[in-house]
Amino acid sequence: MSKAVVIGIAGGTGSGKTTLAKKLQEYFSDEIVLICQDYYYKSFDTLSYEQRKQLNFDHPDSFDNEYLIEQIKELKEGRPIQRPVYSFIEYKRLKETIREEPKSVIVLEGILIFQCPRLLELMDIKVFVDTDSDIRFARRLTRDIHERGRSIDSVINQYLNTVKPMHEAFVEPSKKFADIIVPNGGLNEVASSMIIEKIKSLLKGNNMS
């Protein structure tokens, strides 16, 4: 198989990264594999549940980027991986893994993927999803309550204490590394179409080389 095209999709929490990634998945179907930075949170197994809850999960140091880089490289070289599974309910990595097969298109999605220079080097297209902070907060509140079993108070406290300040310190400044800045994420049909065409062009170039 020819060398895979790697698309990095960054942006703040609730910005629409996953929606955009799923749009690409729908178009490229069996040609695409989606890897989320969230899978690669470090696992603090020696800490208690209460201690893990207090960690700052929005700081770059909370991710095991070395492992993520290693697995992206494996996929690019045409080898399958056993990617980790992270529980947002238990705040730790589970023992189980999921096998991901190498594909022509690798979509890497996460809030802080542009903060790591070695990850940036692996990306062919870097997309930053830019969405109003009020909308992002509302989406995060809904997601964390319904999908991750959090209380309203815990979501608000985490947003104010870590999510918002870390966004301002790390996520927003990483926008400067983007090739494309997309307002409104996957809801932006024009931007989605442009990205799809660019991916097709890169794939065609790889197949000819």
C-alpha cells in the first residue's frame, strides 16, 4: 500500500472536531482510520479514583504522545496497531485494546495535537476547528452529562479551573500551525468539501509516486 495521508484536526473542546472527522469518514469509508488523542491519556493507575478526578486533563503533559507517535508511525508504514482504550468514567486507561488496520487516510483528532512538534511533522494537512466559546461549553456540558456521567457542577468547575485556562494557554495559540482554519467544524460544508478534495489530491499523488 502507498504511504498514508495524515490529517490533523485540532481545536478546543466541543468545537466540532469529531463532526468534521466523521464527515471525512463518511466520504472515504473503508479508506480511513480515525485516531483520537483522547485514547492516549496517560494512565495514573497508582492514584485513587478521587485523586485521578483532580488531575488536569487539559494540559499537554496529560497525554502519552510518545506512544501516540509510535502508533501513527506504525499505521503510516502499513502495519496494524492495538490502540489503547480510555475510560472517561474511571479516569484511566483500560486493559483492553482495539485493533486498528492501516488505511490510506489517517485522521488524528485532538485538542492538543498541534502542541507536539513531532506529531506536527507526521501530518500532511493541519486543520484547526474554530468555534465560539459559548457553543463549545454548551456542547461539552451536554456531552459530559449524558455520555460521561458527570454532574453539572463538576463539568462547570472543570471548565473554569482547567479547560478554559488551558485552552487559552495552549489550544488557541496552536492555531498558528494550521494550514486551514475551519469555522463551525463539520457543519461548514464548504470547508469540508475543500479538505476532501485536498486529501484526494494527496492520495492521487502518492499513488503516482
